[in-house]
Amino acid sequence: MTALITGASRGIGRAIALEFAKSGYNVAINYANSEVSAKDTAKECGEFGVLAFAYKADVSDFDACKEMVAKVEQDLGPVEVLVNNAGINIDNLLIRMSQEQFDKVYFANLKSVYNMSRQVVPGMMKRRRGRIINISSVAGLYGNVGQTNYAATKAGIVGFTKSLAKEVGARGITVNAIAPGFIETDMTDRLSDNIKEIARSKITLGRFGKAEDIAKAAMFLASDGASYITGHTLEVSGGISL
Ligand code: NAP
């Protein structure tokens, strides 16, 4: 079985790749820039005795996704699980946000989910099986100051997930999303201590999440135990919204 995880050179994607490898999946590790980290993730995944390779492709680019999926399927066989995890944030208040800042985040976070799903869904439909797991965010559910671009893409993922779930459910394919809260990765590391403290004060469990917390949720959604769950967005946030 093969799982393709976008943005798996670092952070949450890397933890997801390791979790799938640990469970016996061959893994395709996509990255955009961090070649060394991506190859390192592949090496660590390979230590679980599975096939694991790194694939460079900008998921904002439809043709690059097409080429990557063709290469992955040549190397590892059909993609049975696609995890659309790659994402970026370029935060700014709307009154200062440039078109470029909005568009870049839109292409990387939302258009990418179409770009990738469009490549793998036809094969999944033919085989009558498959799992798609999209990484949204609590920002897409509740909003966040300075993140109109980011939150819009993450809310878009929720709508995309529900719609695609309806389109492909009869073919045995499930499509779900995960909405992480504040997870310790490079993305959150660059926030100021003040912002981190405000975020921590809102978390019911009183601590930031780890990339592994999201990886375990992704593994569950890919497992047989989740075969009757589709179109769902699973919040994994330590209770940030309570
Ligand atoms: P991260 O540590 O910044 O890692 C981002 C990953 O995405 C990297 O592997 C990066 O590849 C890849 N990537 C970015 N743009 C790409 C592109 N155009 N094409 C291919 N790969 C690309 O981020 P993270 O915190 O792990 O976040 C992972 C996902 O979780 C994102 O969708 C993020 O929005 C979401 N999320 C994170 C949090 C959080 O608190 N951390 C909360 C909610 C949701 P390179 O290394 O090659 O650049």
C-alpha cells in the first residue's frame, strides 16, 4: 500500500510519513525546497522496512503534481492514501495584504488540494478504494486576525472535502479533513512569545500539540476503523475552541 504525503520534509507532514511507514505503507514524501530534510525523512521511513522516496514538486503547480504522481505510481504503485498536508502562511491584516500574499497562500494551500486530488481520484474510482485526508486548520473554522488568506483556504478545504466525499463515496473512497490547533513546528516557531502565550491560554489541555498528534489522527482516518467516516473535519486542537 502506498501513501503520498505532500509537504513531508518537515513538521506535520514528516510525522505523518513516519506514522504511515511505521504501519507498513510505502511512502512518497513530497517537498518543495528542503531536499536534505525530505531525503532524511525518506531514510528514516525506510528504517521501518518499507519503500520510501522523496519527490520534489511545487503543489501549487498542476503539471508538476501530474508529473509527480506519475513518477510515484511508477516507483511505488497506485496511491491508496493521499494526504494533502503542504501549506504556508503569509500573515497580514487585510488592509495591508497584497494580491501576491493572498494568491500565493491560495495556490499553495487550496488550489494544491485540487491539483493533487485531481491526479489520484480517477485511479481510486477505478479500483473502488482510496483515502484522501486534507489538512485544514482551526483558523478555517473560527477565523484568525491577520489570516484572511490562510483561513479562507483552510475553510475552503472543509467545503472541498465534503463535496468530494459526496462525489466519490459510492466508489468506496473516503475524504476527510483534520483541523489542527497550535502544533509545534517551524510554522509556529516563528511566532512571538506573546502570541504563543495568548494561544496557549486558549487551549483547554493547556499545552501546544505535537506533529505526532496530527499523524495519529491521519493514521486513524486511513485505517479500517474509519471506513464509515467521510466528509468529516476532525479537530485536533487540545480543545482550543471550547
Ligand atoms: P511547516 O513545518 O512549515 O512545513 C510545511 C511543509 O509544506 C514543508 O514540508 C514544505 O516543504 C511544504 N510545502 C510548502 N509549500 C509547498 C509547496 N508549494 N509544494 C510542496 N510542498 C510545500 O508546516 P507545518 O506546521 O508542518 O504545517 C503542515 C500543514 O498543517 C499545513 O497545511 C498547515 O497549514 C497545517 N497546520 C499547521 C498548524 C500548526 O500549528 N503548525 C496548525 C493548523 C494547520 P519545504 O520544506 O520543501 O519547503
